[in-house]
Amino acid sequence: MKSSLPEADRHDASDTQRDDYKCEILPNQVRDKLCDRFKTNYKHMKRIGIFIFDNVELLDFAGPLEVFSIVGEIIGKSELEVFTFTDNQSPIKTIHGLSVSADLSLDHLESLDYLVIPGGDGSKQVIQNEGLMNSLEQLILKSEWTMTVCSGARIPAKLGLLADKPFCTHASVYEDLKRMEPTGIPRPDQRFVQSDKKLFSAAGISAGIDLALYLTARTFGKSLAEKTAEYMEYPMNYK
């Protein structure tokens, strides 16, 4: 893979702390050991919102949810809240029929710092809902960063946010996005790309895990991303 990780500029404790982490039991010994090592300097709790909808692709949202939930366990839940939200209907059903209850409805979402938009066949219905798309656009514009996974890239494409911008999506969706945004620059050779200053897009399904780990490194520090990947027994898929 050709994506590269820039030097993490925040909260990397690797130079000042001994590396005695052993991946055994995160909720107890490991979590307690790591919390003090990865304290953040945020003045308020950071919030990651994951948008889910009917016929969402399960791993598109569950992969990033796992990554960021482990990050929250390590740095402390008072530092990072990870939640799901939907458009006034819960539970939703994933593309394979799994019923999932969201934590919040869009009407009760007060704020978020980071936004995850997964894909799935249901994204075709999402982009037809003008009111929902207006709300998502406001969340994207106000977020510190937004990441899309798979066909979730339909949302920023429909909003015009991929005009003249590089993007990744599922291999089967590139043609659809090219019709939606002819000036977009497809990057099927990449696992994920930075599409704009604070917009990132990942390729299909499992690529969302890679992008979530990259954004963990970018936002919270490379060392924390490496510890998260180690606990998940998942490779850091970038150099």
C-alpha cells in the first residue's frame, strides 16, 4: 500500500515512557497501565460520532467503532466518547439483517468533534433524503475531521465535497461516484486518501480499520495507534 503516515504531532508518549505494554486484558490491568501513559491535553471530552442507517455495511462502521472504542479505553472514557447515531429511527438493520440500536438520534445530537460515515446499499437512500443530507453536511463542515468508508463516499460526493478531489471507495462503486462527481479523482490504487483538509476516504469495508488507525495516529499520537493495533492483532497498513 502506498499511503504514508506523516509524523504524529500530538500526544506521542513513546519517547518519554518505557514500553512495557503487554496485550493481555484491556479492561483491567492493561487499561489501568496505559491510561496514565496516554493522557491528552484536551480542555473538554472529544466525541466521535458514527452515523448508521438501514442497509449499512456492518464492518464499515464496526471496524472504526472497534478502533476508536479501544482508544477511548486506553486514554480514558472521560477523554473520548464514541457513539453511534441515526436519522430518527432505531434500531436499524445492517445489509445482512443484523439489528443495531443507535446510541442517539440525529435530533438529539448536540455536537461531535469527529465523524465516521460508513457505506452500504443504504447510502443510496441516504443521498436521496434532502433534510438528512443537509444535516450531515453541517456535521461534516463543523467536524475536525470526517472519514468515509466504502460507498459512504457517496455522501460527500453528492454534497459536492469531492469536486476536483482525490477519493477512495469500494472497487464496485468508483463508476457510480464518477457519475455523481465527474471532476473527482478516483484512487483505486490506494487503501485510503486525504480528500480535503479535513475529509478522508477509505476503500472498501476493511479499509475503514486502516483509516481509523491512521487518524488515531494523526489525532492522538502514533504510539497510541500502534498500541491499539497491537491489541486488535491488526497490522499497521502504512509506512
